[in-house]
Amino acid sequence: MRILKYILSLLLFIPSVVFAQAEYLEVRDMFSKPNAFIPVQVWKGLMFESQPVEFFIGERDGEVNGYYRLISSGEKFLLEGEVVNEDYVLSEHNNENEIVGSFILSDFREAEADASRIASWYNLDYSDVLPFKLKLGSYSDYPSSVCKPFVKKFSGLNRIGKDSKHENYLIEILNEQQILVHYGNQTERWKQRVDSKEVKPLRFELQIGEEQFVFEEIGRNLKRSLGDEVSYFSLENEGIFRKIAYADDHFIYDVDFPVLNDQNFNTWIEEIVEARKQRTRKIVNEAVKLQELSPAEMHFKYKWLGWTEIDLLTDEIVSGRIVFSNSWSNGQEVIPFTYNLTDGESIAILDEFKKDFNAKDYLNNMVQQEIDSWKGIGKEMNPTLNVDDFVNLTVSDYHLIVSNDFDRIYGYEQIEIPLTEFKGSFRRYSILKNLRR
């Protein structure tokens, strides 16, 4: 039995060894005088913050050669260049030996174990740049996993002095070091990005006014401490953001969307994303066929990005926006959503109002008043905006949110109308009534 285990371990190990030798030999064969003494560095990480990549780079007598590979598609791109002022200056070639881009790799020559570096890819006329985050590794390391941030919603009714206040904390975990905290109560709303001591479970400090509060996640509660004053907030709901990331010679897509502990919602939102994905791939494939562009002009030309913004996350309702953006037409598609987790169906907010209440005219009037007030105080905003641009409706714990489509220059304009303004306006059994605390 021991002999069998030993043979099995050899069989499992040999492919990695063979793979490693092939990688190193390929780099060494690129040199004008190949030999076995050319050191090869292996760097692994992410391109465009989502696409796993691995670099194999060798150097001898100022000559630098190698290649990098996109993990998702297996596409490989050759690198050749030289050492200039202790930096690697490299041209990138495709399989036809045509130059499609360039790299300047600073501080790559002398790198300590587990070193981390930032690199940038440029197209030929420097009109486009892609960031790379890399870590020095070895051939046996797995490529960096794609980050899957998650979100948690805590709420609680706490006594503050003589009064009680219902408060909410929606917390987005951006990475292992940073979180984005959204706070809200009936009269106040703000958000703040902070460094987190831990994310699983959450531990962070937050400056509110002149006070420094300490937050700790304990079980299904978030504890807030200020000296001897302690408040608790219970977990209402949580979810992760599933990321779809892919790259090949001409196309990059990087889309995320929320996944909750609710299969009906997950199926519903996955179908939305998948439909857009298939449509986008078809558009790009047709564009590639029709455009007579050089390989350099085609390289990483098409980018499709998508992200989700959550305005509300409770055990009954999730509401927010999915934004899809593309590079070929500078176009955006914003999909507002409000989903009833209790009944397992999407909600059209305008349908939640009584039939005798003209919600559309009322909202247009509120939006126009807000636009007029912005112009009156000289607010910096998109000068072309008008009432008809505010087409997206979502909800938060205390507000109905009216917003325009995302704009690459100006972003969003969001108008928040307190839900108390609609007292008596919602249908008798509307789930939105539960948000008017």
C-alpha cells in the first residue's frame, strides 16, 4: 500500500514538474544565446482588477524576454525588451510577431520573496492603459483568485439619551482591508470608507463627529461601543457579489451582481445578466468581423463592465441598480430593481401607488423643484439634465430614490424623497408600507 501511495504521489507531482520545465525552457529559448542559467521570474496576479494572469520573465546581460498568459482564455502574449535604468522596458507581440502594446516594469529586477508590484500596459499610441497587480511567486502557485466582495445589513432600535432611534448600517466589504459603511436613520444619511482591522468577522473603528466608535460583529449582531455606551444591531440580510470575469485578445468583461440566500432572486438576476452577456458577446463578435483593424488596434479594444449598487437590503426587500457600461459605444444601460423576497417577484414601484394618486406627475414635480434649487445655488451638475432623464426608481430604508442614468463624466444625480411624504398614497397591501417606520 505504501508503494502504491508513493507511485500515486509521483504521478500527481510529475505533471507540475514537466509544466514548470516547459515554462522555463520556453522563456530561455527566446534569448539570442539560450542556456540553462538564465533566471526566470514568475509573477501572478490580476489584470484590470479581475482577470487572473501569470508572467514568466527572464533576463541576461540587459536582454529581457518572456510572456504573460490570460488564465480565463489561455491567450499568451510574448514580451521582449531590455533593462533601462534598472526597469524592464518591454514590447508586447502577438503570435504573428506584431507589436500590440508595451510595458514598463519598475522595480521588477530586484524583488524580494513575495514582492508585490504594480504594472501598466499601454497600447501603441498610449491612448489606453490597463493596470496589473502582481505578486512574485513560483510555477506551483495558483493564480490569484478573483475578489468576491460582500455586503451585510444591520439594523436596530436603540435608546440615545431620552429618545429611541431606529438606525441602519449597510456595510460593503470591498477587500480584506477596506469597507464602505452606509448609515441611515429617519433624519440622517451618510457613507464613509474606512480601513477594517478584520472583515470575517467585522472589526473596525469609525469617526462620527468628534467621537471614535468601535464596531465588532458578534454572531448575527453588530456591536457599537463608545466607552461604556453600547448598542446592538441585528443582521437583516447579507449577500456576496458574484463576479464574471473573462479576457481574450480583443475582449474584456468584468461584471458583478449580488447573490443572496434566496434562490428565486438569484435566478432572476442571473437571467438578467446572462441575457446582457450573450447580447454583448454577439455585438463584439460582429464588430470584430466587420472592422478592418490591425492587431494592435484590436488588442483589448472591447471592454464590457457591470456593477451593482444596493440601496436597500432587508429580509423582505432588496433594491438597487445594475449598471452595464461598454467601451465601443461609450454606452450605459441602467437597470433599477426592487425585488420582493417574501413573494419572490420583482416590484414595479409606480404600481405600488393607489390608482387615484398620479405618482408620475408628483415625482416629476419634485424632481423639477430639486433641479431648480441646484441651479439656484450653482451646483456642479450635468447641464443637459432635465426631468425626463430621471427614470430610475429604487427605495432605501426611509426614502424613495429617483435617479438618472449613470454618466461617465458626471456620474449620478439622485433625489431622495422621504417615504413619509407618501402617507396614504401606497396601495393597501403594498410591501413598501413596511419601510415607513
